[in-house]
Amino acid sequence: MSTQINGIQQLGVGVTNIHEAFAWYRRFFGMDIKMFEEAAMAELMLPHTQGEPRERHAILALNLQGGGGFEIWQHTGKKPEPPLFEVLLGDLGIFSGKLKSCDVRRTYEQYRKWDLSLLTGIVTDPAGNEHFYLKDLYGNIWDVVNEPVVFRKQKSFNGGIYGAVIGVNSIEESLPVYQKILGYNIVVYDKSGSFPDLAGLPGSEHSFRRVLLNHSEKRNGAFSPLFGPSCIELIQVIDRKPRDIFEGRLWGDPGFIHLCFDINGMDSLREMVKSEGFPFTVDSAKDMDTFDMGEAAGSFSYIQAPEGTLIEFVETHKIPLVKKLGWFLDLTKRKAGPLPGWMFSLFSIMRVKE
């Protein structure tokens, strides 16, 4: 079986208080579908946790407008360590998560009424797309971008994850991961210089090379209709030396910890990424047929891009549909292709209300 990328499943967000974070993201970003919650030991992430298993608490939250979810993640066996310095645009790793909105102006006005920490007004990127930036309660920066595709109309003023802004040492060195492995084969723009739409972001006074990538292939996995299309923006700062965002810290500490893709075909992916020079750093399938996450199960793996970004791959085996009835969906026993619409409707049963 060849590997199939089904879309961005989630963006990992390290926090200092998981319950506070989930409440904030639920209220302001509409991430109110709690797919699973688990407190356990992260035993397989040793290459990225200084060789030690780490206690953690995680929640996977979704927004039924569509887009990827948030994996909200907190170290519980140690004190979560914030960045050791002010993270600037172009520093290495995931600088910003992209949130989708079918009406950027409406979203902006609502955020302004809520008195959220807006960093810019409504601005235009080099391709002419409207967007704006804000900070959340932990100082994480979000780029709210225009995307007309809505999976299910909801009361929230935005959808889920549409992509990420990633700082790199070298565009050319990092492109093979995002183009060849992840399939972002369309270059929407490749521009260098200073950019008015970035004014207001820390470090925006510098010069950059900026590349926005999209994908031509329509994703066709079980959850692809929910995830929808996505993009990756690579940023290379030209006139200063960037720092590693997680310098002196561990995976899972506050900030954007990984970008996760839902896939089919973990075995073929293992061989493909190795042939491209980016072998798995973590591979749950080496030790077990399926990794149990309490309410969900699957196989997962990681690679590390040249700039240090951790890319996770998840092959989902089981998810909850109606928890109270003990009703789970076993994806290993169904044919490939998108889930029927009525199954997605059951996700709303897992909505957490105010």
C-alpha cells in the first residue's frame, strides 16, 4: 500500500494549564469538540525528551467548521518551560498556526469586540489574500486567513487549523520535506524583501524570503472532508541569524510543538522518508500494532525537518463516536475513502459547552 496524506490532523500546542487552555480555545476559537483526553506517560518520544519518559496530559479538540484540530499538551511531571528568549519571526520551527475563516473581516471584528490581543489590522499577503495576526493567552501567534471552504456551518467565528508559518535556515534545504514528503507541490508565491503585512509581529523589521505552498491533490482519507485543504508558509530571515524556538527546552514545552498529518500507509511512508534522507525519529509501529490513547488508537511516527520542526504522522485505527454508549469506529475494518456525513454529525455529541 502506498502512502496517502489525508490532511492536517492537528497542530500540537504546548501549554502551562491544559484546562485553562481548552476553555480559552473553546470559547474564542470554537475548538469545542473533545475527541479524546488522556493523562499518561509519553514513553516513545525519548529522542525529543532528553531520553526520559515524561508525564503529560493531552486533549484533542476540533472545530466542525473544518480544518485540523488542536492537540493541547501539558507536561505534568515537570514544570513547563516557556521560551528562553523573545521568539522573532524567522526563528526556527513553527512560529505561527494558521486558522481558517470564511469571512476574515467578520472574524476580525468579533475578536476586536472580545478585546483579544490583535497584532495587526486586516492586511494582504503577497498573493492578495486578506489575513490578520493575534496572540492567544499564552503569547502564541495565530494567522487568521481567508478560506471559503466550510465543512459544517457553526456559531464560531473561525474554523480549525489551515496550516502553519515555519521559520527555516534555508528554504532550499527545507523544501524537500514539505514538497516531496507532504505533497505541497504548488508555489503560490516566492518573494524576498520586507513585507508590510508582517508589521506588528516581533522581528518583522528584518528582511525575509517567504514561500507559500499549497497542494494540487485533493485529499481522500476518512477525515479529509473535515480537514479540508491546507497550506504551509516557510519564512527565512535574511539579515540576522535565527535561533531555535525550542533551544534549551523539550518537546511539549509551551509553544507549537509539532504539525501532525493524518495518513494511510505507515509502512510505505517509513521507507519513503528514509529514502528522502529523513528517517523516523519515533516509530510506534516498531513496538506495537496499535498505540492505545484511551479513547482513540492508531500508529504514529515523527520526522524532523532540516530546521528542526517535528512533523508527526498518525494512521488512525479507532476513534470514539458515541462515548456514553461505548460506540467506537474501527477504521481498520472499512474501505478507504471519506466517512459518510452522518458519522461526522455524531462528532457534535462530543461538543463541550460553556
